[in-house]
Amino acid sequence: MIHHGIVLLMLSALTRTQITSSFAVSPTLHHGHRLRSVCFLQNPSLMIDDVLRGNTTAASSIVNSLNEVRGTETMEQYLNDMMPPELDNFPIWARLPLLSGYSRRARQLRLRKLLDLSTPAPDSPSEDDAASKKRRGRRALFVLLRNISENPDNYRGVRALLSEVKRDAANVVIMSPNELSKRTPDLETPKYEVVKSSLNGIEVRKYEQFSVCSVTMKDLNSKSGSDKESASKLSNPQLSGATSFGALAGYLFGKNQDEIAMKMTTPVLTEGVGDEKKMSFVLPSDYWKNEDLLEAPKPLSDSAVKISSVEGSTRAVIAFGGYGGKSEDMKNKLKALLDKEEDWRAEDDASVILAQYNDPFTPPWKRRNEVSIAVVPREKAQAE
């Protein structure tokens, strides 16, 4: 015990001598970018270590600084400089539980584990190369820093956060209504009542009618002009089909014939594969009734955006955290669980729909995603 205490004291002293002032006024950054209101990081690796220790002010300063050079090589470079090494490059002793309070290497190890759990999977094999993986990792780090800066009261250092993220990763299906509520943004969403909740995680819901604006990939690919322009300005890298997202966001935010900007809603709905993949935004409730839908803003004439009504239906749902990349596994899980369900079964030829509720800067352990499929009572199916 005496020797162990001495080692910890030595590590603590060594770390303190390494942590110097992490801020400095940077007169000129790469490519002529200059910061206006805050100081930039002179040593990003030391600054990120302040955050890992529990310093939320440091996280806010980093985010503010990065926002001023957002979308530039400067931002990418500083995020690269804050990234921890890969797991294979850490010594065994860095894994000891208590060392995260004393050793920068131990804190970096926990940050690496945190990012490995938080980085979204590639949308396709072509996005699984080394450069794409680094890009997704940098984005995960920025999302992490932004979450810490916006929720300072809930952050107690990297070790505690890693434990929370591990718990979320282990609980594949979200079963608690309270947890669902915590993960749902304060935005308008389709109305439903819960018909049945099962111990296996399936929830059967009866949805009321609502309306959507939608884009199908095959239509979008054949278009130009307004959709491409919107997509270039408004894309969401956390959603597969960022071009579709941009076209729909453009319509909702006023790029329509009536030039009417509408309220943002949730969730974003995706179904189908390949050129048949369709992405939909829920329209505000002002347009949910059939007669009201006629008053909805008309898409631009050269846009692939279409508006339509979604009839009320009964659906079996599984909710899960993380990113939508898990959806294929969750779709298979939903179908397998429905095969064992006593009261409900999937409608013939019904497609599974992915619903994503959160904005792209919500970290995976706070996200709400769902897969659902239309269902009918088993006795009704047997009678038919």
C-alpha cells in the first residue's frame, strides 16, 4: 500500500508539471483563419486533458474556438491533435482503474474507449477506409465536447462518462418510458397510444394520422437545381442519405413555392433500400388532416420533395440508442421477436421503418431510434 501510494503521488506530481496554460491568443491560424472572440488552443493535447479531468469550462472554450473555424482544415487539424492513440499503443498499467485520476495516459485510454463506443459505423463499405474512420472519429470527439459543454452539471470526468456509455451500449433495447422521454427532443411528433408493452422490449402502438414530406433516392438522383442546392447547404452526416436530408430540410425551412418556413418536428423516417430508399420529415400538425394537407406549402417545381398523408396504423416498435447504423440488426431482432409474440404479427409484405429522433450533435448514449412494422392481431390474421 505504501509503495502504491508513492507511485500515485509521483504520477500526480508529474502530471501537474505537464499541465501549463492551455490557452493562448493565436494571431493567425492555418489558411488565414483568425479567431475573433476567444483564445485558441496553443496545445490541444493539454487542453483536452483538462476536459478529461472534469473541466467543463475548457470544453466550452474548445467548442467555441472550433465553431469559429468550422468546416476548415484548421478545425480538422486541431481535432486530430486532440485525438488519443489507438488502444494498442497504451501500456498495460494505463488500464488500472484508479490511475485515471493521476495519469494523462490513463485518461487518454478512457477517451479512446469512449470514442470507439461513440463513433458511428460506416454507411457503406466504401466509407470504411482509414481516412473515413478518422473523419468519423473527429466528429465523435466534437459531439462529445459539445455535449460536455452544454451539460456541465452532469459531467464528472472521463471515467464516469465512460461507465455511463458502457451501460448504454450493453442495454441494446430501451425499455423504460422515462428513458424514452429523456431522449426525445421537445418537438412535435406523431401521436400514439401504447396498446401493449412486452418484457422482450416490443411496444405495440396505435398511431393517429399524420402527414410527411418525402424524398425517394431515385427521384432525387434525377433532379438538379433546388434539391442539390439545399442538400449542399443542409446535410446531416449522422443520417444515411444526407442529400435527402438536405432537400427535405430546405423544403421545411422555406425553400418551397410559398416561401413558408415551418416548425421542425421529429422523428426523421427512413424505409426501403438502394434507389427505392425513402426519407421523410413529419410535417407540423397544422397539416395532419386531409383537408389541411391541401394548404401545406407546395414543393418547388424542380424538387423531388413530395407531401402525403400517413394513415393511422398499429405498429410494433423497438427503441434503441446509438446511431441508426444499428437499424439492420434491430430490424432482424424486431422480426424475430414478433415471430414469438402471442397477440400480434407483422402484416404481410409490410416494410420496416427506421425513426431517428435526435439532431446530429446528440451523442449516441442520449439518442432515441426506433424500428417499427405494421401489425395485426393474430386471431384476425388466422381468420383471414
